[in-house]
Amino acid sequence: GCEVEIPQGEKLEAGTQKFSEMEQAGMDSLKGLCFCLVAGGLGERLGFPGIKVALPVETQTNMCYLEWFCRNILEMQRVARERSGDKTVTLPLAIMCSGDTYQGTIDLLKEHNNFGMAEGQITLMLQDKVPGFINSSGKIGVKKDDRWVAEMKPHGHGDVHTLLLKTGLAQKWVEEGRTNLVFFQDTNALAMRAMCALLGVSRTKGFDMNSLCVPRVPGEAAGALCNLSYSDGRKLTCNVEYNQLGPLLQNQGGDVAGPDGLSPYPGNINCIMFDLPAYYKTLEESKGVVPEFVNPKYQPGSRTDFKSATRLECMMQDYARLMHNCKARVVASTALENAYSLQGSVGFTMMERWLCFSCVKNATADAVKKLQSGLPADSAFSGEVEFWDHNTKMLQTAAKANGQSFSVSEPVNMEFLGLSQKVGPRVVLEPEVGCCLDEIKNIVHGPIALGNAECSLIVEGPCSIKRLQLTSGAVV
């Protein structure tokens, strides 16, 4: 058995001195950052005929997710060059694709000239599928139209670690002297503007693995970051899925809200920053093979036969388990000065949800049901609204930090195919405006007043806002 404890980490609030310090520390360290995007999904379930990273983030500019990611990385690259004084700095991007998305990703990048990235700056990694099983004895399922061909299934995003080893990318980056590696997912546009602060926390705290988290309420259907303390003295900081957290906490009184109404266990959003040398050392020993699990659905009246072929799965966030296991062996077999520190190596950085997390994974009909159950919609419509809200609040926070007034009309209720959302002004701050809040502060030099959902503001790049009162639309 084990005790569930609150993990160590940093809680940041946008606009505070601490937040600014972490962003500055992160910007100073951008030169050594590598990016890895997990992008194996199609948009079919969302009613979109293509790969998910080709979905538009929002409909004011129709900028797709992959363009948003690439241009934000290029903006961070600009800052890295400026701060380091090295005009040759290039921040690499690896993209893990499935067989379903590989060619589509190639075509999208080719059509748009890599969205401004240099030749060789982007590397695509192709993930293989695994055989599916039809019963608990492990019998492999076959295709209905060809019994000599196994039914293949996705293995989960945990394969990204094995691919970074097999392609030699992780080793190459370490040999180039790069310091950090961040993983992020395909429809969380907001994570980009949290990267500098996340990196700053990793560098100042000395975290080998730092999970970006958001506040969560008890019982919320989201994985939680926890510290598991075992009776034999082992401690493990890792993600615990919500359906496992309840049973683990049963003897400790459950997942109980604090005075703020929130769980003490932060919600994992699968944006993870690693210390690259520590990551690679674990990768060499473990070969990147993270623990697997299976989630079968049984046929009626049976506890052995599955309704359909079931796959083994793995999750990229479970790399934390490898880091703990490998470090325990390293400490036992090497001199103290060459061993990893077991204390303080895995932690979290928690930020407000509006700042760093939104995702698009549900079709509109499913999103309506989620919303009716009190859960986030996580649809294309809600993702677009959350993106506009993020940009509005970035401007608002920047104005407050600079001592400028900011006002915005109350959001109005809008409905799309039965899905209701409160919509405010449609604000888009394009990547070149700034890679983080401290950069965005540089454009706000006067009062800002924005109207309601009929108001549209697109800021395309660096500028100086000395006074802005907007009731219709503007492109700056």
C-alpha cells in the first residue's frame, strides 16, 4: 500500500512579481529548449476532414494549430537569439505522427513552407501500431475481411520516448548542449504562452521533470499529480488517473476540497518540461519503454472475452515512473557525486486554466452532454471562445501590471448546434506580439476599453497601444 501526499511544486498567478521572475528566467534559458508535439489524431470525430493540427485555432484568422505552434516557437527563438547574442540559435521541433496523420502533416508543412521554420528544424517521427487482443488470454484479433492480418491499434502517446531514442534525436540534442525538452499536445494552443514561466520554474527549482498543471475540483475527470509514499520508503511523484485517485484516497478521507473549493492535487494537462541530460540518461537505461495498461470492455456475461479488439496502451506522462526507478538504481550503484538527487527531481507548476489550458477533443453533440453534466465542453466552439478569452485576459493583465485602465463588456450567451457559451470580445494576439506575458506588457502603454462579442481585435505584431476604445473591429 501507499500514502497519497501533496507533491512539491510552484503555484504561479499571472501578473505577480513571482510570475514575471519565472518568465524572465525562462526567457534567459530559451536557447537550450527543444519542443516535441504529440500529433497522432484525426479530426473525424470533430466533423473535420483532416488531421487535428490542421484545425483552425479560431475563425478570425483561420490560423491552424500547427501554424500557431510553429510561429510561437519562432517567436521564442527570436527572444533566445536576442538574449544570448547568438543569431544562429535554432529551436528544434519534433512531431510524433501516427500512420493516419503522417502524410497529412508532411503535406500541411509543405503547403505552407514549414510555417517559416528552417529546413531541418522540424523532424517527423512515425509511430507504429500494435496488435489488438480479443480475450484475456491474449489471443490476437484479426481483420474481419482477412483472417491472416492482425487487427492493429494505436499504442498511446507514451511511444514518443522510444521514438526520440530510436531516431537519435535525444542524443543529438544532448550532444549539441541543449538543456531542456518540452512535450505538448495537439489542440492546447494556450500552453505556448506558458512555456517561458514553466521553463523558468524548471531551471530555478532544478526539476528534472516539471508538469504544467491547472487547479482541479475533487472528482473532476482529469488526472492528478500526486506524491505516492510507500511503506518500504520509496516515493514516487507521478500522474494518477482520476478513476484510480478515489480508491487510493479512500483510507485518507477522499479527495477533499480546501477552503478555495479546489483539490490539493493539481490537474495534469500533459505539458511536461524535462531537464534534457537527466531525461536522456533515463532514456538510455529504460529505452523509453513506459508502463503499459489495458482497458478492456467485456462481452455481456463474460469476464474473459472482449467486445472488440483491445489494445495495450501507454502514456507519455508515466515517464516519471522510469525516472524514479532508474535513479534508484543509479544511486545504488554509483558514487554519490555522480548520482541523481532523488529529492526535488519531479514536480509541478500550476497556473490558472485560462492562461495555459484548453483542448478540442469532443464533437459538438458530445460537448453538449459534457456541459449538461457540469464538465468542460472541450469542443471546437469552446476552444475558440477560450482562446479569445485568453488573449483578452493577457491584455487585461498586461494593462494592470503597467498601471493602465482596462474595461471589457459583459460576455453574451451564444449558441451553436445546442452548445451554449459565454462569448466576449474576439481578441487575437498573434505569436509575434509576444511569447509570454512579460513580452505582451511591452505593447500596452495606455487605457483599453473593449466591447462585447461583436467586437473584434487582431494584433499582428509588436506595436504600442496608447489608447484603445473598440466597439466594432480593428486589425493592428
